[in-house]
Amino acid sequence: MRKVAVIGVGCIKVGEHWKKSLRDLCFEAFKNALNDAGIESQMIDGLYIGNMSSGYYQRQEHLGSLVADSLGLIGVPAVKIESACSSAGFTFKEAVQAVASGMHEIVAAIGVEKMTEVKTPDATSALVMAADHDYEAEFGVTFVGLNALIKRRYMHDYNVKDEDIAYFSVHCHKYGANNPHAQYPFPIKLETVMKSPIVADPIRLFECAGIGDGAAVAILCPLEKARELIDEDRIVEVAGVGAATDTIRLADHDSLTSFKATILATKRAVSSAKITLKDIDLVEVHDAFSITGIISLEDMGFYKPGQAAKAAVEGELEKDGKLPTNMSGGLKSRGHPVGATGIYQIIEVTQQLRGEFGKNQVEDAQIGAAQNIGGVGGSVTVTILRRFR
Amino acid sequence: MSWAPQYWRELPYRYRLIGSKCMDCGRKYYPPRKVCKCGSENLKLEPIARKGKVYSYTVIYYPSKEFQGQEPIMVAIVETEDGARFLTQLTDCTPDQLKIGMPVEAVFRRYRTQGDKGLVMYGIKFRPVLERD
């Protein structure tokens, strides 16, 4: 297997892009990534497109052909990868495999989701397709509802206060405020979170990632080739990729307050990177809800069960804290265009390792990790990136 | 769009709370599975206990399109007396009565209507165990 490097990243600001189609979003993000890498589009010989619900939102499938066509890459093999909210994490993994195996040379991993074509109840119907249709969605639960079941049980089992969990949103917004591609780039107060309407008890509106449009692109090539193509200071190596699945139904998980797929994916990523958890300088976790961010930090092994909420409140997740977490603003503040999110995380970790993350730059960041969850932990990817120089 | 066959083929399980039991490790599942978590394929269809306790619950105020108008919807994960754990709706109570550990029992109820022709979808919900004389 060849070593793989990220040589270019690009995205668009997450938001409500009423005048832009799914094709437009991909095109812009792709152009930004090409400029970042300083390469020509015709050098790309493989294309992977992460997306969850284009069939529902746009009545459009066959994104492989559509996106290749839109980017001027007619003839290049391209395919859509779907794994609910971890579509982009799995897309990145496929792209890494394609380069590592020698099948492709320069590959673009694209994540895209355009959610604002429909009204909120329709988006709610699309999102709950990540759950078991016949035995979860058809019983009236929503995706927020499934996560509310987790939060309720977590508070019960570990005696953690509601507002300590909700604080995770405050933490994310503090950093998202400085992220130029964040959907909601402003700080919020804990009081605002606690007073926001209950969506599915005990989860409030300001504990949920919003609905938005986004596209994000990472360009990969063999590490050896990267040294010819770009400045060595800007090379970021894909140190390890881990992925795992769990039962699709939440009630079938071994535990309601822990995602086994995160535990497995982290172990696999860490072992393939030949590092230990302590070597990780910063992490992007999948905080689709405040509770999800918290249990992710526990499942990855950074905190013991029941401890991560307190760690956030006590400042351990700050830029100069023990484990800088979600310096992008996370899903809550940067946004969560579902099938694109995993690549946004890759972009943010890459920029950190290059030292290009502006106000939220973690000093001397060498190794960063990104965790992307599909459904309620039915699938998870963990990617570890390392600065090359 | 409607999906009558997809609903119809699940009727025995939806109407009669039939799940499966692993004959090797004893785990019980609802809905039934073909392969147990222990790896065994030696599972038998079996009715699930109709009494249990609330393991976790939520109240949904913003439902999906299909359940518009039914909010607030009370949803729980219940653990039945035979050890099965699954998601269901709660009924015959109000959100303020819900508690982890509350005893509940299965009842047959209407869920929603589906498609252009208004196919009525029924199934099992759980309600608080009634105090009887």
C-alpha cells in the first residue's frame, strides 16, 4: 500500500444557497480545492462523491455521472458513496484506498448536500432514513428523537446535568465565530441554549446542528507524488483511517450511551497510524447534537464515560486546553450539510496541520483526528492526519 | 407514493409482537433477526413478553412529514420481561407522566395513514400498566 497525502482542500460557506444548485456547489468547492493544490482539473483520474439524500431533496440520483459532467471531468470514473451522515467520511476512506492501492493517482473526494430545497418536515423525513425505516421511523420517532433517547439515558446513568451537556453547543459556537465557512459564525450563551424550544425532549433547538447546503473537496495523491506537486510545508499525510458499523436500530446497540462503532473505528485508525491517543493534538468530533459530541469524546477514549461534559465546562476542550476540540465550530456552528460534513472536518484538520487556521490555530499542531458518525452510530469513520514536514 | 407490500409483509410482527429468540445464547429480539449478535443463525420466531419497563423515552414536538399533526409524540425504548429491548410509541398517558423504569404493557393501536388511498397502519404501542382492582 502506498502512503497517501492531502494536497488540496476547498469548500463553500455552509448556508442557505437558494440560487445555487447541487452542481454549482460542487463546482465552486472543486475549483477552490484545485486552486489550493495548484493543479489542473485534468490531472484528476478518480472521483468519489459523498451524499446522503439527493434522491429525496433533488429527485436526483446517479451523482457519479452528474458531478463528473459538471466538473468537466467527463470520462473519469465517479461514484456516489452513501452512509447517512458519515457519507463523506466513507467517501474519504474510499478515495484513500483508491490511491493507496495504486488504482488511481490523483483523486478528488467530494462531499455535498443541498438540504434547503424542502421544508423542515420533509427534511426531517429525509434525515430519519438514516434509522431503520420499518421499526424506528414508522413508529414516529425522528432523528432528533433517537438522540434524545440517548441523552435521557446518559443523564440517568451518569447523573450529568442537562446544562453541562448543553454547554457543548456554547463551546462550539465560541470557535465557529472565527471560522469563515461556518453557517452560524457567532457566539451564543448557555442561557440562550437552555431557553430555546424543545425539539425532542430533552434536546433543545440550540443543541442541534442546523439544516444547510454545503460542498467540500479534498484532493489526494501518493505521498511521493505530493513532494513533486506542492510545497513540502503544505503536505498533510493521511496517517490512518478507521471505520466500523454497528446495529442500525438504536435499541439493538449493546449500550445506549456509547457508540461501539466509534470505539472500533478509533482503535483501527490509531493502530494504522502507529500512534497513541496521546499523540493527537486536536480533534473534530461529530456533534450533530451536544450529547453526540460528548459521547464521541468518551468513545474515542479521551474521557471516561460520563466525564466529557464536565471536561468541556472546565475548559479542557479549549484551543489552549488539554484536547482542543471542534476548533471549526463543529456541526453545531460550522454546520452539518449531512453528506458533506466528513470532508469539512478533513479540510479543517488539514488547515490546522498546515498552520493556516487563523484565530483558532492550535499551536504547533502535528497530528489531528476527525470523527464522522452515520445515523445514531450505525456507521463511523475516524481519520488521522499528520503534518509531513 | 405508498409502500403497501413493505408494510404488509411485516404485519405478523407489527400486529402480534412476534420477535425471535436465539436458541444458542438465549437473546431475544424485536423485530426478529436472521442472525444473532452472537453469530448464531439458530433463531426461532417467538412472541415477545407484553409487559416491560421504559428504558429511555422522549417526546417529539417536531415530527416528520408522515406524522404531522400527531405531536407531541411519546416514544420510548422499552425492555420487556424476557429481556428484549426495542423502540415503540407510548400511549394512554401524558408527557409529564413519563419516567425511566415505569411499568408498561403492549396494546394494539393505530399509527398513521399512508399514501394516496389512506392505507391505515396499525401496530403495537405501550401504555402504563393499569391499576386493576
